[in-house]
Amino acid sequence: MAFPTIANSRIDKRLTNVSLEYTNNNFINELVLPKIPNLTADTGYISSYSRDNMRVYDSVMAKRQVSDLSPHRVEYKQGIDKSYAIDYYDHEIVVTDRSKDQTELPFNRMNDARRQLENIRMEIMESALGTVLADATVLTNTSTPSVLWDVSTSTPIDNMLTVQGTIEDAIGRLPNRVVTNTSVIRALQKHPEFINRVVNSGTSKTVGKMQVISIIEEELGVKVLVGSTKKVTSKEGQAVTTGGAWSDDFLMYYTPDAPSKHTPSFGYRFDISGGNKQVTTRRDSNDIGDVVKIWWAYQDKILDISSSYLLDQVIS
């Protein structure tokens, strides 16, 4: 064995003032659907009501004795109840004692592990919801604009207004939210319809992202949620490729700001009491370090397709 030297006997520590990490930000999955929190059971039903309850009845009272029964008694019609089933998820990371010893303040391997697990949790929920909301077999009220929005002769605002009217006709309420992605917004930044609406745009060839969002929100009376999360699409061990968690779509829908028994909703996020997020720490069975574990339980449930309309693949 070689005689020990400084080079082969030291333990190098990580730099304290720089690190490289790939993480997502700007998650929107928690903003898409209103939350029903603190459920005591992980399965159950949510009531559904018939649209026939929007019917207008004859309510003019004929002259009659006070003792007469009213002829205008109506029945509140119940639809088919929708079931929910909350799923459970978990991930864990082993933080070895050696890795903790090799990390100097202000960095902390335990905190890094918690951050990584939280990022994984959010990526899973973001990607799952993005996949469902891009599925035209699930959201069956769907079409693709005849002229895509990255073509200057297209009419995206007219397309949006048509969709708005379709939803209003179906549920008697104007849609109040939109979900799209940064690629769609970026295409609209270059579109003449949006450039011409910006005061003093002059010869500008683009407008700002927030200007596009503001125009849509003002025109439609909606809240625009823009997904920008990226995910790794290649298998582990292969060359890394990435893609968006949100498709090049434009989804408009109605949902209440808070759960309501007598208000239609495109969907809800169901949470179980104490299961929104739990982070625990235990000693590894081989005594090499600590195990940081995160677990959570939830279900995103689409409930009323008629409260939504999906403009599918609005750019090329």
C-alpha cells in the first residue's frame, strides 16, 4: 500500500458559496382546481345535480283559497353522484453520515434532501395534472383552431370568445380560468391581434408576456395560469432529454374559488386530513445515515366536462 500523503488521505469538502442544481419553479398545479381539504375518508362521493334545475317554471299564482295546495311544487333533481378515491405517494432519500460530514455550512445535506423530495412531489403532481388536461379523450369538449395561433392570419381572440360562449350556454356561467403554457403565450406575443391592442406599440414586433396575459384576462374575465414546468422525458441512464409538463393547448373552464354544493365545477383536488404532506426522518437500517421520507395523499378529479372546453394544440 502506498505511503499516505496529503493528496490521498484528506477528505475534500464541498464549496460553501456555489452549487449547481436543476429544479423547477413556477408550479401551477395547486392553483388549477379548488381544494377540498381535511377529508376523513380516502374514498367517497360528491353530489351531482341535474342541469334541469336551471329550468324556468310558470310561477304565476291563480286566485284560490289559502287552504289550497300550491300547484307549483317542483322537485330538485339529483344527478349521478361522482366518486373520488385518494391515492397515496411516497419517496425517500438516504443521507449518509459521510455526505453530511463533507458538507460545510451554510449548506445542509438534510435540508437539501427535503428540498429535493418536495421538488419531486410537485413535479409528480404537475406532470400528472398536465397530462390529464391535455387528453382530448378525457376532455371531450374539444377542437383545434382552423388556423393555428402562430400564424399571423389566425384569430385567437375570436376563438377564445366562441369557447367562452359555448361554456356559458352549457352551464349558465361564464368560465373563469384558463390554463395554457409558455409556448402558447410566446406565440401570442408576436401576434398582430395582441400587438395592435398595446397602446403606442409603434413598430414593435412583440409585446410582453404579462401584456398578453392581461389582454386575455380583461377580454374574457378569467384568471390565466401559465405552466412552464419542464420534466426529464428520457429513461434513467440515457442521454437526458426534457419536455414540457404542459401541452400547447388552451383550456378554458369554470370552477368556484371555494367548494360549493350548488355550484358547478370543472373539478376539485381532494385531500385527506393530515395527508397533504408529511416529512419524516429515521435512522437507516444499516446505520450509514438518516433516511428522509416524504409522503402525501390526494386526487385531482375532473367532475363536469361541460364546464370546460379544450382548444387542442393551438400552435404548431
